[in-house]
Amino acid sequence: MQIIRNFLDIHHITDTAFAVGVSGGADSLALVLMFKKEFPQYRIIALTVDHKLRPTSGEEAQYVAQIMQKYQIEHHTLVWEGEKLQTGIEEQARLARYSLLCNWCKANNIANLVIAHHLFDQAETFLMRLQRGSGLYGLSAMSEITEKNGVRILRPLLNIHPDEMKKFLNEQQIRWVEDESNQCTDFLRVKMRNYLPQLSDAAGISPQRLCEAAADLRKIKGFIEDTVDGIISSKVHKWRDCGFSFDYAAFLSWHKELRFYVLGKLITALGKAAYFPEADSLNTLSLQLEAADFSGATLGNCHIMKDELKIWIIKENRTGAEICTTEDWERYTKQNPEVRGVKIPYKLRAALLFEKLSQKI
């Protein structure tokens, strides 16, 4: 069984350097060793994040380093420094982990980061997002290939049962680390993990079935994304990195689902958010924009405004700087003739001027 080779072939990935996130658990440990076994000629780098959340985290990172040395795999431990908040620690740790991994890859010109999410992780993600009331994007769960912070994230094990990884390690006579947090039922993911066998036994809804549902939703998501991308490329004007505008009448003519995803994609891109805004917030905004008396809103670090002709989405200025005097704008229009004579909201003028000022600093 050549899991990694099949994955790379299917996705036409021909790179020869890959970073692999390795925690010391069975899944990630097996993943990096499978990668090395299938592609001994490639540069494989194991990256271990030490969150410093458990007393044994340093020892576990050292154990991974020893295994990597034995198999001649380059290894680096990345330490999460700084204060940890007492609430939402699971999400904090996840964000810190991706930040450390992606930043290392970018700093070292490694385009691909391989993560060991497997079949059960995918099923748990689907249930967690269902519990949170997610829409299509959330219920599509994880994709085999995504991009985060300019790094391509690869998940070759998404359709693989976790027992396969343990079987591989047992055959190699390699022990793995059991994460103590996997037993902590305070975490929603652990609750869902414990619920999966019950769901399968009581209703015949297996992890595989949940993953198949998520895969079907990803196909629909892909179709919608292609349609939305076409609308954005042909109907939306981009004002540098400061805002977007598009025709209000055209917006009203689009299907409500398309309105939802156009707004979501633009706000996510402009606000540089890791995720789409919550479905309820986007739906509310879409409905508000239909009203004649809509006076503006903020969402995802953006201001949303409209007049009788256009909808404007403008990057929020958190500095509070008021730098857009009439004289400032006249100087700007002389240097940027493309905005001359165009009726632009004050907030966008301020954002454009602030961007120009920031570039000079």
C-alpha cells in the first residue's frame, strides 16, 4: 500500500521537499515514516510543535527527535512561547500550531506542509460543525489540499482508518505517544470522538458514511466557488487592498446563495480572516442589504455600505486615524488618476490614503 505516492499522483504534485507535522502520536509518526519509506530520495522534514501545555511535552518532542534521527529524517522542534489564555485553549493551540508550522515553511522555502488528519478526524470535524450550526462550507469539513498563510496543506490520510497507522508502526516495532488531552472530555472533539461508536452502533452512521457526506458537500461547494469566482472576476471592482465595490442592482439579481458566498469571500479576503464569517451573520447582512434603509454594518474587520448604485466593502481602519482631508484627497487623485471623478465613500478614501501612507513608512 503506497498511500503517499497515490495521493501525490492523484493531485499531480511533483515537488520533492515536504514538511510533515509530527506530534509523536501514531498518526503523524506513521505518516512521516511512510513518506520516508515511499520517497527516500526526497527531502522530508519533521516539525514538532511543543505547546508547553503539558509537563511531558518537551520529553515527547525529544522522543520524536530520536526516532527521526534513527531514520535519518531532518527534525525541528518549534516552541509555542508566550502567555496562554485559560479559555478556548484547544482553538488557541490549533492556531498557534499552524502559525508556527507555516511560518517555518515560509522561512525555509518549503511549499508543502503535510498533516496527518485521518478518517476519524474528518468525521469528528463534520459532527463538530454540525453541532455549531455550520452551513455548506463548514459541513464540507477538511479538504485534502488547502492553503494557509501561503503554504499548501496536504492531508493524504483523510480517507484512511487510524488503525492502519497503528498497524504500520507495530510492524516497524515503533511505539507512539498517547496524548493525554485525548482523554479530556472538556474538549468538544473528544466528546465527538467518544460518540462516534455509539452513533455507528445505534443508527448505522459510521465515520466512513459521515466522510462520504462531507465529500459530496465539497463537490457542491466546488461548483458554487467556481460560480462565485466568475462573478467576482467579472462584476467586482477591487480598490487595491482597501476595498471592493459592485453594482447594487446586480447583487439583487443574484440567487441568495450566491449573494451569501460573494459577500463571505470578499469579506474574508479583505479582512484577512482564517475562516468565513458565521453563517447567521452573513445571512443577516445579505438580508439587511436588501432594505432601502440599510445604513451600514461591520463584519470580519470590514465596513459594509451601500448607496443607490453600489455596495462597498471597505477594510476597517483600527488606528482611528483621520487622515482624509479634502487637500489629502486632491493630492491623491493627482497621483492616481484612476480614482479621479469617481464618487468614493469617505471610509474608502481614508483607507486608500492610509495604505499609501503606510507604504512610505
